[in-house]
Amino acid sequence: MAELFHDISILYLAILFIAGIIAFLISTISGGGGALILEPFLNFLIGTTKTAPVVNLGTFIGRPARLILF
């Protein structure tokens, strides 16, 4: 997984982190759709071929977080 983000600057990773938090909050409040918010950012940062695995990994990690949160 570290190879995906090896060539990306720290500023882009910080922007992606903040966008991820905002997408998580919107998705939690509205009941879904957080991955659709992050797709343009991920396409820009890591490319279209790597976006789907990263979104799926984020969804896999985010669901237990919501269960614990609620």
C-alpha cells in the first residue's frame, strides 16, 4: 500500500486526509456517498487504475468505525 503514495507530496496527502474526513462526516450523516466525494481526489492523486482498490479499502475500514461510533 505504501507504493501507492510514494510519489505523492505531503501537501496532497494532507488534502486527501482532510477530504477523507469531510467525506466520512457527510457519508455518516446522509447514510452513504462518501466514496463518490473522494473519487475525483483519488483520480487526480493516484490515477484511475488505483482508485477502485483504495476506495474499497476505505469502505472496508470505515464501516466498523461507524459501528463503533454508533
